[in-house]
Amino acid sequence: MKTRLLTTFVALLATVFGASAAATTDEPVTDGNSIKLVEEGGADKLSSDFTAFNSEVTATGTPKITSVSVNVTMGLFPLTIPLPEQSVTQDLPGTMSTVYLNSFTANTSGEVTELYMEYAIRESGSSGDAEKKQVFAKKQSDGKWVSDMKPINGTEGLKSNTKYSLELSFSTNVGTNGQRAHFPSDGKPFAIGVTTGNLPTEINVISVSPEESENVPAYDISGRRVGKNAGHGLVIKNGKKYIAR
């Protein structure tokens, strides 16, 4: 491809110089091998050829993300989900106590040297920008990229029984056109609405007053219930052993 583009570019340059020389002579301009440098059509065709050449070079160097799939675990089951090219907002039904973002894959075209995902989790109804984090991918083959990441716990640090929005977007390096390629192509993130259930990371602390502690039944080592004045020896309360004094 690069050799053909270079050859075309050299021919166009030769045509430019040939056309300049032809303006001062009545005969068509040729090089030493009698190759005609001024083609039929004149300046209009020269301009058209150069525009086509420039468009081909730009298209070759412009990065583009053609498709993306994400692998997530929701509940007990991992799922691979192909993402649409345009951004969408989708609420998941029910509640989720487990949400993991495991990996993503992408296909690209053009001169792509870098590809990464940005993600953020925000509580629904909150104002301001959520903190965005980046995960980079590694190039596996021509146009194929796979994320270099450990599974991300999407519910870590979240509150139980609360609605959140998980936002995902994908970008590349800056191309020869001075811009990055984005997926979704409209530049907006995918927004997935998730309502948390009773998250297993929470610890419910039960406070017991001293009065209630005194009323907990006690047992001796034979399993017989003893009163408050059990005398001396080993007693068991709430499954723990104590020495009565």
C-alpha cells in the first residue's frame, strides 16, 4: 500500500513540474525516456488526482474502532456483550449484589497504536463528574486488541439498595487527522443502570447493652444451665468459655 501511494505521489509531483514547463513551450513535456508528464485534462485532472491521493493517505492513517465487546459477570454468570456503535442508556432489571467487569476486546482499522477504556460509576441523580479510570488494551494481531486487566468489582464501595450508572467509553491514539477515534462513535459513553441489592461487603453490627449481656444464659462444661451465682469454675456464655470467680 505504502509503495503504491509513494509511486502515485511521485507521479503527481512529476506532473506538477511538467505542467509548469509545458506552459512555456508548444510541445508536450517528456522526461529522458519520452514518458509524457502532462496528461489529458490539464489542471482540473491534476487537482482531482491530488485530492484523491490526499484522501487515500488520510483514510489509511485515520484510526477507527469498528467493534467492541465486554465480558461481565452479573450474579453468577459471565456474559460477553457486543456493544452497539451508538451510545445507549439501559437499566438492568432487578437488583445486583455482584457485578464484575472482566475484560473487553476491540477491532480497529487505520493507524491504531493505543487503545483504552474509560469507566466511571456514579450514583443516579448525583451532580458533577464522576472519577474516570482507564484500562489499556494490548494489540494481539492486525486490528485486534484485548484488555490487559484484572476483573473490576463494580459494586466495591457502593451502598446497598441504591441505583448507580456504570459508564463505559473507548478511545485510541491521535491520528494523522489530529483526532482520536471513539467508541461509541458519537463520543458519548454507554450508561448501564444497576440497582444494588444487599451487598455482601457490608457488616451489620448489633449492639448489646450491659444489662442484656448479664441476662445471657450460662452453662457449665456438662451443658447444664447455671445461674448468675455459678460459683467458681469454667462457664460457657454465647459459645465462649469464661472463668467464673
